[in-house]
Amino acid sequence: MRLVVAAGLLVALIAGVAVMVDRRGSDPTIDAGPSATEPRTDESPSSNSRSTTATTASTSSGVPTTVAPSAHPMPAKSTIENQAIRLEPTISISLLTGMTWSVADGAYYAITQDGLVHRVDAELSTSEVVLDLTGEVTPFERFSERGLLGIAFDPRDGRMFLHFDDRDSNSHVVSYAMSAGKPDPASRREVIAVEQPGLGHKGGQLAFDAAGNLLIAFGDGGGSRGRDAQDMTKLLGAIVRITPKLDAEGYDIPSDNPYATSDSVRPEIFAKGLRNPWRFSIDPPTGDIWIGDVGEGTFEEVDRIPTGTSGQNFGWYFKEGNSDYSDGAPDGLTGPLFEYRHDEYGPAVIGGFVYHGRAIAPLQGAYVFADMSGPMFALGADNETARLNVAEQTNGVITSFVVTPEQELLVITQNEAIYRVLPA
């Protein structure tokens, strides 16, 4: 299949590395890498356990319902390898970077790199622009990753949160109250702003945990050749965890953050040493945080923050995957669960979700993710990973995954459609 280069995100995620993708490779080989020795640990969860904690969702008609995530353990590699799936196209919106479901409004909200927020109906058939930030978001440019990159809804009061880069390429997270299915511009609040040292590696993901804390992905910024990812006085190259104020701009620091009382480390930091954590997700039954961290010249990696732990240093810029990148690596770095080479599968990992749907039974409990160029994978028990057999692949650049109200998966592409992930 021909690799189609979409305007915008593609080369930025690759960090300027030209790659020819060979899709004929065999299943990737796991190299577990070093284990964490110094992250904060509040409990010792089982990596293969899945509780039956219910989550609130909605049916396709938008009526609230309760969907219990799968109680299945993570499946063995023999169960998931060569699992056949197909991608069914739905509505097409140009320059999509993310999308999420709103329980309160019974609709999806999708964001585009150039600064638009679309409300998409539950059937994925129609869309309406409900917010236009094109006047303040970094103007769209070919081969740039800057723009409107993240969206989430606060489970406490339903406010919409957006993560974008401004005209000076600095990062902002803002929130809006919702009114009649639309964000109210008059209600806007600035939550956090981060000065950026360069034009690349912005991160962008937003997600709320069960306690109402907001987790934010910031890349290393692309201005220090990765060194800012190891600077504990900066929020770059990090997963940041804050508690947005409910009645004012700004935020508080969760008391259980690993550096909440530190005088020398930014207290917002939850984990460090990431290059470009473009997409991460929180698995509701476990609380585990799964991260797809986009690599530099050779390796892509999948990382995990087990529930009850924090303070991990995932190694960039000393490590790219499990390989040495720069001299002077400290002890106690946390290695990836899985890595793959650019010349094996593709140039940029797109983090996904642990699958709790019913349509594809063999994948229940597996972490499903992709490379932006098309190959899709499932990570199961013992961190063994298998490539999925995608019967009808898209030529579009994959930018994100979405969980539906029924716990099924959607795939977003930048220059084609939104796809349902279905059994072949």
C-alpha cells in the first residue's frame, strides 16, 4: 500500500526523519527493558487484573446507560496474533487531531489542527462547527504539528477543556462551560500555559482521572535536542497532573503528586523523560495510564504508569526505546513495555486504549494502538505484542483512537475519515 503523506502532522511526528515503511515485517519482538526502581508506589496492582467497575456512557441514541468494562484478563499473544479487523469509514472531517464523547450532550466533539471544534452526532453522520479558534491557534502549515491538539470533558462539572498552541507556538489549556451543546466563549478560563522552546514535539493529549484531576501530555518542545525532558524545573517531556479550579482560572496541585511538596521539582510533574507523548489513555477499570511516545530517529515505544505509582523517568533523551541515545543516563529509568523500529513498521506510534468492547472478543483486555502509517497492534499478557491483520486499511494518517459509548473503538485519520474498528 502506498504511504500517503498528509499535510501537517506527518513529518512533525517523525521529527523530520524520512522513512520508507515496510509493512511486510513479522510480528514485533518484545524487549522489556529496564524496570522502574524509583517511581512512587502507593499500591501493588496486578498488571493482568481487570475489575468490573462500571462506567457511565450513552447508547447511540444519546440516552445515558451504564457499560461495565470487560473483566477479562489481558489475552495471551496466541489469542490476539493475526486477529483480523476491518475499518469502516464514517463521516470525514479534514485535519482531525482528536475526538471524545460527551455523556452530558450525547454527542462526540472533534477537533481539527487548524482550530475548529465540531459537534458530531452519535451515529457519526453529521457535524457542526461549535467553536472557532483559528484566529489564535498557530496557523496551519504543512509539516507542522502545532495547532489544536487535545480535548476532554471535566467529569465534575462538564466543562470542555482544549489544548492548543498559540501564534507564538506556546501551549495553552483552556476550559469552557457548555450551553445547549456548544462551548460558551464568555465562560472561557485559562487553566495552564507553558512557554515552548521550539516548534516541535508538543504532545497534546488531555484526560481526566477518576478523582477529577487533569492529566496533560507535553512533549520536549523540540528546542533543546531533548534535554528539557530531563529538566525537572520544566513541564516539558512530561505527563502533568493538576486539579483545575471549579470556580476560577488556574489549578491546584493534587496532594498525592510525586513532587507535590518538592522545592526543586515542579509539583505538577507526574512522570518525566518523554519525547512526544502524542496520545495516552487512562484505563477505567485499573487506573493504569498507557502512553505512546513518539521516538526520534529509530524507535517508537509504548509505556505504562501502573495505578498507584508515579514519578517514573522514561529515559528520553538518554534512551530512545531501550537503546542508548545520549551518555550519562542515571539509574532508575523506566523502560518501555514495547518498542519497534521505524524500518519495521512505521515512523510514529499512536497510543490507543485497552479494549473493553464486545464486538472483537479476542481483543478484550488488550491494549490496542497503531503506527500513524497504518499498522495496528494489540499488547496482551506479559507485554507480548502482536500485529493485527487489518483487512481494509486506510491510506489516511492515523492521529488518534476514540472509545464509543459502547466501549468499541474508532480510528481518526487526518486526511480521510473517522473509522469504526470492527471484526473482519
